[in-house]
Amino acid sequence: MDGGAIANIPIRIPSRDALNFVDFEVLVAGREIEPRTEVRAFFDNAEITSQLRSLGLPLSVLDGNVTVAVKKLSAQDRSRLEKNNWVDCSLTRDGKCWPYWQSRIQFYWTQRFPAGQTVSVRHTYRPVVGGSVIYRLDDGATSAQPYCGGADALDQIKRQKQLRAPADDNDRPVLAERQVEYILTTANNWSGPIRSFHLTVDSDSPDDTVFTCMPGLKRVAPTRYELVRSNFRPDRELQLLVLQLNK
């Protein structure tokens, strides 16, 4: 998680837990186990975990105690943090100090796989949803093209804007972007392809528009999209863009 993005971009965090902010769960043979957590901090790809720990600062940018910890520091240490651009205490008027480093949180556990036996491992989580907005004068190309949205996509965006935005309100955000990513290519490290792959995307409203470069995803109901593949070897990650009425 990037602290600068959280401070400046409308991002939906699934959980208030500073470490397990995606509600990660893992079940082995139907029984839930408690994974361990490793947390590290980086700024401009340089690790600063030990520096933050020495100052008594939380490593997770989602930790609500960052402001309290920063204000307990000496003036010299706090000045060094701000000079390094690791925190920004001037972004809002409420006195909150926003962390600007990146937190990398990893869940891990030891798992035995006895020879000749099948071990069922199931893990779930709720993804972080990023996004921005599309204004009335914006044709939406910058938003849609990275998700393989072509001329048809731009026509859809144009129709939505015409229905939802007054002609004289150019500064009004018309559509909200919801961006979701899921890593698939790690499945290529398995001993074979994904024998049965079933992707389901449920949007909130029939008026939502879904874009993706994943071929074969089809709308099967007003708010439901599906993709079914056999012996699937993904050559890209799953990236979804959902455009919704900005409320």
C-alpha cells in the first residue's frame, strides 16, 4: 500500500485492520489457520523499515497511530521525517500526519504436503479498489484505453455523460472509476495449467460499465459477467475498470 496514494486518491480499503486490511483468510482441509505477517516499509524502492522502527513509528501506512507517534518525536526527528518526505503533516487542517512511504505486507505459513495425498488450500481476500473520476468534458479515453476500451467504450461513456451531466456543468465529476487488480500469472509456476478457471464479476448496478483486457469475459445478466476456461495458462494479470455513476 502506498501512503501517498491513500492520502491523495479515492481508494476503498476493505478493512480497518492496519495489517490484514484485505480480510485475508486461509483454510487448509477446510480448517482455518492463522498465518504469520511480515511488514516492511519502503520509500523510492529503498527499505526504511529499521529507520521507522527506531523512531517508534508503525510500519503500516494504514495504522491510525501514525499521527500520535510522529507528534511524540523530537523536533529534530520530526523535521528529518518531513525533509525526507516520509510524512506530510500539512496536507489537511485537522493536524493529521500522513505517511508517504510504501508498506509491503506478506502473509505466510508452513504447510506440509504429504506424498501421494491431496491437500486442499483455499484462501480468500477482498481487493483494494482504487479509482478516480471522469468529468463531463473528459472523453474517458485515458481511463478506458489501458483496459482495452476502444471506440465502443468511448461511445458508452459519452452516452452516460449525456444522461447524467447538465450541459453547463463542466466541473462536475460524472463517472467514478473503480479499479481492481488480481494476480493470475503466478499460476504458471504450477505443475500444469489451471484445469478449471471460473471468473465471476458482479457489478453494483446494471448501469455500470466494465472494461478489461481479459478476453472472453461476457455479460450474462444485467450486473453479472463471467469467464470460463479449461486448461488455462494466463498470460496477463486480471485488471478491471468499472465505471459507475458518481454519487
